[in-house]
Amino acid sequence: MDSSEALGMQFGIFTVGDVTTDPTTGTTPTEAERIQATVAIARKAEEVGLDVFATGEHHNPPFVPSSPTTLLGYIAAQTERLILSTSTTLITTNDPVKIAEDFSVLQHLSGGRTDVMLGRGNTGPVYPWFGQDIRQAIPLTVAHYGLLRRLWREEVVDYEGTLRSSLQGFTLAPQPLDGVPPFVWHAAIRTPEVAELAAHFGDGFFANHIFWPPSHTQSMVELYRRRFAHYGHGSPEQAIVGLGGQVFMRRNSQDAVSEFRPYFDNAPVYGHGPSLEDFTSLTPLTVGSPAQVIDRTLGFRDYVGDYQRQLFLVDHAGLPLKTVLEQLDLLGEEVVPVLRKEFAVGRPADVPPAPTHESLLRAHRAAAGDSQPDREEGVKAG
């Protein structure tokens, strides 16, 4: 049993893959430099003992991760235990057949160190680029995910729907590793229908937890937990929850604030808006010392309950690679070890650990009445 499973939680980082000018130097990385930096960041995440690396999916400048499984497959070849995920796979504009194929291949390449986070995306022009209509975003999400589940679970699929062409006698190749599909997280910032979809199928729900106040995250997670229980998957406390987060650290909190301020003030998403002080008071953004990050993060449990996955955003807004790697050193050496220990305190025994391929495989075999022992090779899940 790996450490993340034993303690019930996984810790990691996620990237949006933005190419942003460093406001302190005026330097803008090339797309090639940003992609290579992302690989270096993932390798560093494993080196410092984190469990998960996740990448977003974007199809327009100034972002580079337009092909997440290509990136994750490359990272899989250079890591041994890091769980490789997306922080958004666009269930609306990607074809379910291609999602099923890509992630099955990634499962085999990584030895099962793969899961997927599905989302609608927040860039309107992407829809027509892929022949879809943004007004159909929710129906596309529901229909595409319904088909994706079948593709991963049924040997032969016949499908008829109104939002994509029909399938007749389709068989996915390759099949999911060990017959076990990747674990699915459904990600949302503000869409209750996504929480409902996750609850209906007993999947995980990931709250972005970056741009909105904690009260909003609390309401979304409570909705998901309540509906998870309604559909008979367990108690609300047994629902599988993940949170995003955003931090910038230096050992001295004032150094962190002064260094991060120009990046915050010019960031593409929230730059030239609220002050850094206002944003950190109204949202979970934490800029300060490792101790402050620990205290703030431990406080998340007060309003979402015991949860399974915590991912941090550390590499955006033009921050240079050297600085990002320093952030990872602080996370791995000073923050995550304390979070692992403290989040385990008082964690009820019936709250499930973070899903891994091995835990899903055990459940699959138990459901099939198969007492075959787990594979001894191939999967290292962080």
C-alpha cells in the first residue's frame, strides 16, 4: 500500500500551461520552453515526494497543453510513481471515443498511474472549433460521459444519440488496463449539474477552489455529498472530493508577498483587478510562509469535510522555472509532510482513501468474486 493510500489523501500540483511574460524581467518563454519547463516541474514533483501531477487542456494562445495525453505519456516515461492526471479534459468538445482510446493507452504506458478529470471548459470559442455549440454544453457533458463510461466497460458498444454519430458494434482498443477504467473526477467551479453527474455515477468531484470564496466551494461540495448519498453510493462523508488551491511561499511571509505581488498584479486572469490583499482574504489563495500555507490548507477540512485529493497551482502568471522549482521544494520538504500527518488525525475509518489503480483493481476483483492477488509489478501509484 502506498503512502497516499495509507493516509487517505493525495497531494500534488496542477498546471494551466499558460505562456505569460515575466513582469519583473519582460522575458516571455517560447512555447517549446514552456512545454519543457512543464516536464521539469512534473519530474520535480515526483522528486520531492508529491503524489499527483495534473495538466489542463487548452486550444488557444497563450496556453500550450492542447494534447494532454501526449504530455502525460512523455512524463510517464520519466517518472516511476507519480499519478498522471488532467486538471481538465474537455468532455464537451472532445469525442468520447478518442478520450477512451487516449486514456486507455496512457494507462498501459504508465502502469495504471492514470486518472482523468472531466470538465466543460470556460473558453466559448473552443466549441465551434470542434464542431459543437456552447448552448449544448450541459447536454453534451451528460451524453458524452454516458458513452465514455460504456466504452470503458462494454466489449461491444452500439450507440444512438442526437449529439454525435451512431456507433455500431464498436470495440475499444486497447481495453482499459486490467479491465479497470481510469478513476474519473468531474471538475466544476460553478455548475451544479456537474456535481450532480459525479454524484449519480459515484465518481469523484473536484472543486477548483481558486477564484471563488470558501462558502461557494462549501455549497458545491455539500450538494455533491448529499446527492452521492441519495444515489446510494454511501454516506455523504464517503463521497470522493478533491480541491484545488493556489500558493506562493517564501520562508518569510513578507518576502513572499513582495515577490509575488508583480505576478499577481499582472496575471492574465485576475491582474489589474482586486488587490493581492483583498484576493487572499476573499479566496483560498495563500501567499506567505510554509506555516501559513499549512494552516490555511488544514482549514479547508472545516468546510468540505475529510477529502481525498489536494492539488496546488504554483507555475502560472510568468513565474520563472527556478522559482517554481523552489516552490516545489518547500511543498515537498516543509508543507506536505505536515499536511499528511495532520489530515490523518481524526480521519474516520469509513472515509475512503484516494482512489488508485490498485485500489480500484481490488474492488473490481472483489465484486467479481476473484481472489487473485494483486499484480506485484507495473503500478507505482505515488
